[in-house]
Amino acid sequence: MDKKFVKDIIETLIFITDKPLNVAKIVELINIPEVNEEIVKELIVELQTEYLSRSAIEIREVAEGYQMATKPEFSEHVRRLYQDRTLLRLSPAAIETLAIIAYRQPITKAEIEETRGVDCTTVLETLLERKLIKIVGRKEVVGRPLLYGTTQEFLKYFGINSLSDLPPVEQFIEQNVEEQSVTQENVETESFSTTTAATTEENIEQNMFNNQNDESTEQK
């Protein structure tokens, strides 16, 4: 087996995909009997190391798969290129509701509203439409209300591999609201100058690079 050839295949697949590819899917696409998941993981690590030292692009593990993304230090320039298309903007109410779902899922609409103290019908509809949350079942109580949880798109949007990578809920809400506020102000002034992200904020900020890299990949 030519490992370099296999590594080139993996690099090609991760480059061209419009969504994260997991190891099992990569093995299936390579379709070489000698290539198993262990070998693919080993070669992905090699690629990650190579990209880290020689490229403005990195191979990131996100949403339980792998995808290429721009490095955080180039975020400002990416946003200048794509401006309004860079962000899927969420209102503070949507961010707060999304945080409640992310940290307490599965959760019912009534439980979300009890936490927030306001009706969240419209916000839930928006989050469902944007595929950031989904209906995961029904709670076995009177009325059997719907239960909500986050999606793979949620992980991809925030640039994380699993829910265990989420920051504390207070920081999740604070940093997202701050990021949305800063970005909206930049759009209005067409300046797009961005505050340097802190370590916790980087997980949230990196989502924009994933989204942007998807668009760049499609153009290539």
C-alpha cells in the first residue's frame, strides 16, 4: 500500500467536502482493502501537523469529522472578502435560547420558557429553520411535549467536535452576544475591524472560518 497516495486521497476528500467527514466515511470512500480507520487517523494526524507548519489552512476536527478551515489569525481578512455572508447572525434571544438547549438538552419548550421567563415560540422556529436545533422526541409526561436538542450543524457552526467542548454557559452567552454586536457594528460602518478573540471566544469565532471555508471550497 502506497501511504503517500492514500494520504493524498484523504487530503483531497477533506479539501473538497462541504461538510465534516468522519473516519468511517473516509475509509469507505478510499475503498482500498488494506486501509482501515487506524491508518486513516494516523495519516490525518500527519496532515494536520504538515498544515500547521506550512499553510494558512488547517485541518480541524469538528462535528465528529474533519474539515479544512482558515486559521483564526486570518479571520479579519476573510470577513472583509465576504462581508455580510460571513455570519449567520443570531439575536441575543436566540443565542440565550440556544445556550439553554445546548446545556440542558433534551428540554421542552415549557422548560425553556420557564428559564427565560418569556415566550420562545418564534425563537424556536428560527433555530429549527436554521437547523441548529431539532426535535429529539417527546417527554413522557401529561401532554407528551416535544423535546429539543442541538444538531450536527450546531457543532459545525460553533467549530466544536462535541458538546463537551462547550465553554461555561455564562461565557457562551456573553461571548456570542458580544461577537454579534461587534460584527453588526462593523457591517453598518463597513469597517470590519474586529476585537482580538480570547481563548474561550476562539471556539465560537472559529465557526465563521468553517462557514467561510465551505464557501471558498465550493468556489474552488
